[in-house]
Amino acid sequence: MSIANTTIEKHLLQEVRTQDSNRRVVRIWLGFVLLALFCLVIVGGATRLTNAGLSITEWKPIHGVIPPLNAAEWEEEFKLYQRIPEYQVLNSDMTVEQFKGIFWWEWAHRLIARGIGVIFALPLFYFWATGRIEKRLRWPLVGILALGGLQGAIGWWMVSSGLSVRTDVSQYRLATHLVMACLIFASCMWIMRGLSPHSDDAPPTSSSRAWAGAIAIFALFQIYLGALVAGLDAGFTYNTWPLMDGAVVPSDLLIQQPAWINFFENPKTVQFIHRVGAYTLFALTLVNMIIALSAAPSTTHARRAVVLFALVVIQASIGIATLLLHVPLHWGLLHQAGALVVFGFAVANWRGFYGEYPRKTVIAERD
């Protein structure tokens, strides 16, 4: 082998090592972002379950980082809360000390959201400047950052719906807020998974990739339905299973007019549809597992199908327990956490059918 060829081989080897190192660093960074997003969603769920979402009535992206620091500031914040219908109709006997209990949940939720903006933006700019971000990923990552800014505006849009007429936030806006959080979560998961080593196993069937995509999308739809349930407090009623209101298919599901409004504003209908969604997701992942195990039992794809089905079974069990126990805080949060775990794994499983992001052209040509 000539000296020139040896030099090229060394150069290519060093290039591969550098790219592997850069991808590993970016994966670790996105892993931290995913963990922070997971915590944000859980604290957001606690904010909803403790009825704390309207405790901060102003949007101060910068100044809002600093909470009340003395009795006078607490009184000032409490007076702002006293102006809204939630206090006047539901909490007129609330004390400042009780107000603090709900304030801290909402403050923590907003603080984590601001923190995610920092831990996403600063490393992104640093990795970009130092060449660690591959060109194909630069603008998608900037897009995720932009979605994060939009999500902050959606959060305030949601809160503002409960500050003048309603005693709570709009379930439509709550669902939009949660779905946007999940889309940001999925985007980070998609990119992180694409930077990870992939198995060379062939898909079990020609439709496996499409099937995986359908499961991930339906898991997101089920989260949307769950947000409607939360927004209507529908989980606090009809706390029996497998029957609902004494029947497999309860009556009065279309009692409101026009009929379509029941699917968004009738707590009974919304909870029933969420149950049906859970059964559907169970069936989808069961069929997916059976097909994968039958067609390619020893592949990574089959093993992932088993894990996905197991996660759905666990999540369904948590959902049933949460319902039967009348949605205690810890069980409600566990159910929300389980939903995000199922969705995240479904997205990672879907991405696994596309393989790792291609290497640089010079390496591909050399190989």
C-alpha cells in the first residue's frame, strides 16, 4: 500500500471517529433535552390536577423568573389572582398561604419551560459554531427551537382563556398546548434516534414501517383525547371499568346539539372516546407484535414490538387504576408520564425503520 493511500485511510478513520464523537455529544445533549421536556409535561400535569394553572395571571417571560420574595409581594400577586373568575366563583375563601400552594406549581412549570429554552439554544449555537452539528440537522434543530418559542405563546394563549369569563382554561387550548409539547418531544427523539447506531435487521414485512408510523400517530391522538378529558375534568366522573355508567356503550353520548360538539365538550362522550382509543391502541400494538414475531422473531424490530406492546399494557393498567381511584394526584401524573413514555418509544420505534443518518459523502464513496 502506498504512503498516499495510507494517509487517506488514516484521514478517513479520523473523520469517522470525529463524526462518531460529535454524534455522541449531540445525542447526550438531546437526551438531556428530552428529560427536561418529560419533567415539564409532568409538572404541567400536576399544575392541571392541582388547579394551579391560573394562579399567575400575567405573562412575564423575563421578570417572571423571580417569584414573590416578601409578604407585600405575595399580597400583590394574590390580589391579581382575586380579580379572575376562578377565585371569585370557586376559591373566594382562599388565604394567601393556600394561594402559595398553587402558585408554586405554575411558577415551577414556567421556570422549567424557560430552562429548556436555555439548555436547547445555548448548546445548539455552540455545537453549530464548533462544527459538531451536521448540516442536514442545523435548520431542523432551529425549527424545534422556534416551536419552543411558539409553545410559550400557546401556553399564555391557554392561560388567558381562563382569566375573564371561564373558571378554568379552554380544553381546546389545553389539548393544543399538550400536543405541541409532544411534537417537540417527538422531534428531539426523532433526531436523537437518527444519530444512534441502527440494527441491520430487515423490517419484518413491507408494511412494518407504515404500521409503526400509524401506531406513533395514534398514540399522539390518544394523548390529545386525554388532554380533552383533563380539560373537562371528565376523569372524575364515571369511575367504573369495564362498564361505563352501567353499560358497555353508555347512553346520552350525543345529547348535545349539534352532535359533533359532544366529542369535544361532553365529558361523558370524551371519556368514552378516550377509552375506545385505549382499546384501539392496545389492538394495534398487539397485532403489530404478532406480525413481527411471526415474520421475523429474532430481529430487533420484533423485540421492539414486544416492548411497545408491554408499555401499552402497563399504561392501560395505570389508566384503569387512575380512573377507579378517582384520579389521585400521583396516579394521574403516573398516567401522564406513561403516555409520554409510550409515545416516545413509538416514535423511536418508527424512526428505527429508516436507519441511521448517512455518513459524509467522502466516506460513503470510499466505502
